[in-house]
Amino acid sequence: MKIITVSSLKGGVGKTTLSIYLGQALSKLYPKSKILQIDLDHNNNLTDYYLRDEPVDLIEGNSIAKYLTGVKDIDSIITSTAFKNIFIIPATPKLSKTAVGLSWDAGLITRFRKHLRNLNFDYIIIDTPPALCLELNLGIHASDIVLSPIGFSRWNIQGFQEIEDVVINSNESLENGKIKILPVRTMVSEKKSDKLEELQITFAKTFIPKSESIASAVDQGKPLTEKNSIFFEQLAKEIK
Ligand SMILES: Nc1ncnc2c1ncn2[C@@H]1O[C@H](COP(=O)(O)OP(=O)(O)OP(=O)(O)O)[C@@H](O)[C@H]1O
Ligand SMILES: [Mg+2]
């Protein structure tokens, strides 16, 4: 099993888009694998992509908040999607308030890592909100690798360093395993991606280009075209 968390403190850099299409790329490359996508963002864009036609009651009942508050076991809230091998644990806008009430529970972060590792999936991909909050810590602490989308702005680089600090903190408290972090250039043109390479950061080789077609696919809840899915497949191979 590999657990991948997508995190950045900058909003709108393509975290959710990367979470979604990395999951689909892994499913396409490794058709026998089972993939779980987890929404830890109260803005629930990942949930909206996969479950936009599902009833609110189902989404509420299976939401990650039910697990975090101890109402349900994690395996009982795993929800099917229209993709045979892709499952989701959804979130609702209530997650943020729930998480604030839970912040004192330090054991939860450790338990979440353990509970995910007991599930029967090949890949778990976690989408997180762009803030230093419990949800971000839960996702990062549970992961094997953190992918951090970075666009072309010095503020994004600064935000990346803060994510790096969370990873370092988690690694200090982990007895088994080590969390890696890999910045991924997203929504950039080829020219700008070269500029980013001049920085003292080792990026993933793959970069996700700025593309209207990617934007409209994700906004409409559709899969990518062959041409665009290649980028996510390359990234999937890189982190395998
Ligand atoms: N490669 C891309 N090229 C152009 N537009 C993109 C690309 N990826 C995502 N977008 C668009 O950018 C917007 C933000 O993307 P996304 O929701 O994935 O970012 P995010 O980092 O998850 O945002 P938030 O911080 O609000 O959760 C969306 O409207 C999406 O359609
Ligand atoms: Mg998002």
C-alpha cells in the first residue's frame, strides 16, 4: 500500500485536480489495483467531483467527520464511485467545525495513520485544505509521500517550506516509516517550469501544464482526455 497526500498552503494551485487525476492515472496504469480517495477538505471539491449526483444523506452519513468523531469505523464509510476500482471517503462543509472541536485529540493523528494502513487498498490519495489545521496534519502524518503542487510565485515556495516543516515534525514522531515530500510544478507553462527549476528545490520531473481542457474536465466532473491524462500517468510512474 502507498498513501499519498496532496498538500499546499496556497489555495487554488491544483491540489484537488492532482488528487483526482492521479487516482485515475494509477487505476489506468494498474487496473488490478484498488484506490481510495479521501477528502479532508471542508470545501469538498473532491467529493463533489465523484459524488455530485449522490444524495446529501449518503454523503453526510459516510463523511470523514463520522470517523473522526468516533461515530463510525473507517471501513464502513468507504463509498463507491462511478469508477469500478476507485472509492471515496467524502467530506461535507461541516468538517471544518468538527475538526476544530477535535484539535485536542493528539491520539487521533496516530490512529488515523494506523487505521488507513489496515485497509485493503493499493493506493490511498488524500486531498487536504490549504491551511495549517488538524485535517492537514492528519493527511500528512498518515502518508508515505506528500505531493505539494507549486505554481509560479515566490509565495508558493514559502508555503512549500511550511508544508516541509509539518513533514519534518511528523517524521520526528514516527517510529516506523518515513514520509517523503515531493514538490510538483502545476498549472505552469513549459517556459515557467524551466524558471522554477532554477530554484534550489528538487521537483518531480513531471509538471502539470496549465490547460483549459484540464480545468473544464475537473469542473464538469469528467475524466481527462488521453492527451492530458499522460501527465498524471507520468507522475504516477515517478512516485510508484
Ligand atoms: N492544470 C490546470 N490548468 C488550468 N486550470 C487548472 C488546472 N488544474 C486545475 N485547474 C483549475 O484551477 C482551479 C483550482 O484547482 P483545484 O481545485 O484543483 O485547486 P486546489 O488547490 O485544490 O484549490 P483549493 O485550495 O481551493 O482546494 C479549478 O477551477 C480548476 O479547474
Ligand atoms: Mg482543493
